[in-house]
Amino acid sequence: MQKTLYNITYRIRHTLAARYDLVHLKRWAFAIALVSCLSLGLIMLFSLFSLALHHSVGLTYTQINLIVSFSAVGMYLCLPVLGYLADCYGPALLSLISIWAFCPAYFANAVVVRALGDTEVLSSGRVAALAASFCLIGLATSSLYFSSLLTCAKIYPDKKGLAISLPVSCYGVLSLLGAQILKLRYFQLSDGILDLYKVFMFFSVLYLFVGALNLVLNLIVTLEQDVVFGENEPLLAELERDPEPSLTPQRSAVEPAHHRERYVKFLKDKSAWILLATLFFLVGPLESFQNNLGLIIEATAGTRTHLSDQVWFLLALMCVGIVAQIAPLFSLNFTAISVLNGVCYGGLFTAFPTVVASIWGVDLMGSTWGSFMVAPAFGSITFSLLHGYRMDVCAADAGALGCLDQYFRLTAACFCIALALVAFAWRGIWWRRGMRCF
């Protein structure tokens, strides 16, 4: 199997290199990376799944948030390892991981939902199966997203803002398009609730295609040596004699120079730990809001219907986030509230990796940015479970409206803390080191 897979990948790269020059290969890789990110936004539609899981499957709010917490575990806690693998072996390996995780996980979800009878209550074992499969979905999402993000960042290292913001933008665009697709009658039950079986089967087939396409195009990033599958001779020797610059500024298939020493120095950097705490207070509430949006609307609104390297951008986004977290307390229009949270969420995932790449280097970005993802994992778990607990308490008291007031006061306070932490890291540490370009 290993030899067969190697032969296939070798032939693909040899064929691509024979027909296209490196400039065109670079553009193709960048375009396909964006297409891959475009498909990954479907995980942001969990708020639509949560309504179906509650009303159709009968899960409690705490069980729903437990499932989404496992999704966060797979999506964030595995990123340090994925980042290291990407730095050492290139993005193609992450594409393989995404294929192996996406398709079986969504298929398992479809089987679990299909096996549920009309009056049957989902057992704890099946809830655990859903949680485990969503953990794999989170892992696959991070693998494919990280593969695409690093491909873009390493192909255009001198345009970090554009190379990072475009994948993030594509990541968010499909959540809007996907929400419209799921409104099709094919995906709806008679009562207007999502048919989860059809949705999960559709996603399983979709990601099989996207993962395979991403694998083929990411193979062109590793043109020199295939470390993953044990090749000992250089690939595409004719390209080594080409006077044109290589696709990436350093070899994607080998460990960056002084990787261990630089990574240890990064771990000892106080500003890195400050950013870690900042991400906990920022992404946790935003992830919880995003995953429970449909339930939050029911509980709070009833049935009513070159900037890349500037820390100022981070501070402005946090102010937007504070407003977005306070807004539900005053029963404002939920379209505006969703827009504010979306702007803050997408902007933070553009600004933070850009700052990280600027401070610690783009060639070490897989390991550094991957390490930071530990904070969003614990933040998402903490705030999602807290939200689910508050909602179940409200349901037990036969009331819903206004029960999340304390929760949103807490999340707004967390944004204020994060704002202060970033300001301190900027002026108290980076400024003194001479990094005054912010």
C-alpha cells in the first residue's frame, strides 16, 4: 500500500512538473488551497445541527455542547502536532489525514442518526459515538485548513497579510453559502428541521472529493524530497537545474534550520504565553456563540426575526467583540449581532497568525501557531459547557428569555481582559525589543 501510494504521488508530481512551470504551479497550489478553505466553513454550521440535535434527536443542551467540545478538542488540541508535521514533512501529509478522518466520521454520524427510531432516546453510547466522530471532524478540519494556510503562507512569504487573510475569508464564506444550501427541501424534514442523515452523507462525499483534490495540488509544494514515504533520491531532478526560484523559500519536506532551538526559545518567550491567555478569553466565547447561535436566538430574542502587521487591528477587533458580547443583553437585532461576532471571529484568525508569523518567523509558523491553538481548545470547551449548563438550568425552570444575561456579562469581561493583555504584550514587551512596526 505504501509503495503504491508513493508511486501515485510521484507520477502526479512528475506529470504536473512536465506540463507547467513553477510560476503556474504556484498559482494553482494557491487557488486550490483557497478552494479547500472554502469547503471547510461547513463546520461553522453546527448551530444548525444543534437545533436538529435538540428538537429531532432529543439531546439536552449540555449533551450538544459536550459534542461540540469534542469537536474543539480535535480541531485545536491536535494542532501542535499537525503544525510540527507540516513544518517537517509538508502539507500533503495533512491532506491525507483529513481524508482519513472526514469521510468515516460523517458516515458514522449518518449511521447513528439513521439508526434512531421515532420514539427512541439516544443512548449515552451513541452520544459518545457522535462526540468521537465530531472530534475526528475537528481534526480533519484543522488538518485540511492548516495544510491550505501553510501552503499559502509559504508560497507567498512576503505577503503574509494577503496569504493568510484570503484562506480565512474563504473559510467563512462557505458558512453563508452552506446555510443556504441546507435550506433546500432535499435536506429538510416535514417540520422544517434538518434531515441530519442526508446532511452527513452529503458532507462525507463532498470531503472525499475536496481532500483528494487538495492532496494532488499540495504535492507540488514538496518538489525536492519525499520524506513522508521514504524516498531517498531527489524528485524531479530537472527542476533542480531550473534557474527559477523554488516554490517555497525553504524545503517543505525537511525540518527548518535550528527548529528545536528556535521552538524552545519561543516557548520561553513571555509574550507567547500572554497571547495564549488572550486567545483563551477571545476564541472561547466566540466559538460558543457560533456553535449555539440558533439556541441563543431562541433564548434571548424569542421568535423575532498594509494592515497585516498592526497590533492596532487586534485591539480594534477586540473592541468589536466586546460590543458583540454585550449586544444580546439589550435585545438588539440579531442580524447585526451575528455580523459583529463574525467580523471579530474572522478578523482574529487573520490578525493573530499574521502577528505570530511576523514575530517568530513564517518558516516556524506550523509549530508556533499550532501551539497557540491549545488555548482556543480549552476556551471553547469551557464556555460551551458553561453555556449548555445555563440553558439546561433555564429549561428546568420553564423559562428561557433573559437566562443568558450573566453568561454574556462574563464573556464581555473576558474580552476586556484580552484587550489589556494584548496591549501589555505590545507596549511592554515587543516595543522594548524594537518591534515598533505595529
